[in-house]
Amino acid sequence: MDMYSKRQQLVGDLTDLIRSGRLAHGERLPGENQLALRYQVSRGTVRSALSELQQLELISTQAGVGSFVIFDGVQLDQRIGWARALADAGAPVTTELLGIETVTDQALEEEFGGPSYVAVRRLRREHERGISLETATVPAVGPLARLPETGLRDGSLTKTLEAAGRISAGGDQWISTERLDACAAGLLGRSAGELFLRAERTSVDLEGRLVERVVSLLDPDRFQFHLTFGHR
């Protein structure tokens, strides 16, 4: 068997182990030396195989630490919120409410009107590791204006918005990347300058009124976005 065939066998074997669940989400792969010895290949060939698994979004490799499975076979439905979607996927996610406060937002005011808004900031953790930092901004109207005093309904912003008659009927979302500043990095337990996904989602109701604008910083090792188009 030539070196290319051995590399493909390594990629195929690890792919099968991951997709079958025998190497579970979050589990560490054998070390490079161990894989090189097992498949009788060089460490360079092992690194090349691991790089392909990263491109397939099956593993994440951290320098000096090792490679870990990130594939869990479950697509997340962001319409029900990150925390619930992750929990439904079996991930032990905890949510920390960082604060609720009345704010001004010039961009939202120019687009939707209204002198003030309410910002809800939340931090999500998985296995004690920060995976997302979220700021949801909603119009300070009706019962929503009192959120800094009353808090969220059952701890859920979605339920709070629905109770206030603000139900999303559509909107848009922009995806980019952003390097963590010192404040965000401190909250997430990461390094300043680390690259995260940045998702900005604006939801409106049937009348075109703002429901919420959510800006999320997301761990790229834990989140991915999948868009479909046309007929399948």
C-alpha cells in the first residue's frame, strides 16, 4: 500500500469512527505519534489527514493540545434560540444573563424609529467554556420597556417577545468574522484577538415592526451556518 493509500485509509477510518459516534463529540483523537505508528506513515502525512478532517468540519485541532471531534450529526435550529437548540442536540449548555438595560441605538432608530431600546446580554457556556456572547436589542415599547425591572418571562426572550405581541415573521441575517476585544475575550475565557463568527440577525413582524436585532459572537469550532437555495 503506497503512502497516498495509507493517508486515505487514515482519513476514511477516522471519518467512519466520528460519523458513527464511536468517537463522540468533544472526544480527543489519538496523538500524531500514535496515529503515525498505527498506520506506518510520517507525522506529516498524519497532519495532512487531520487537515482534511478539519476541512470536512469533523474535528478541530488546537496547537499543543490535540485534535477534538466537533461533529455531532445534529443541525441547530436558530429560530428557537442557541441555548435550546444546543440543549436539544444534547450539549450541556448553560446560559448566564449578563444584564438588561435601556439603551439608545442610532442605527435602529433610523431604520425603525423609536427613542429607546432594551438590550439583553447573555453568555452561553458548554463544558464551562464560553461558546457565544449575545446582545439582543428590542424596542422599548409596552411591557418590553419595563424589562430592566421585570426581567425575562420564564428566562426566555422569545416568550417575552411573544407575550408582548412581537412575533417574528421574517428578517435577514449577516455573517462575518470578528476578533474578540479584551472585554469579550474576558467574558468568554478566550484570548484577545481570537477570531469568532459574528452573526447579526434582524427579525420583524408581519407589520414590519422590529422584533429584535441579535448580534452574536460564536465559537467557530462549535457553530456553522448552512444555507439552501432552489429545489432539492
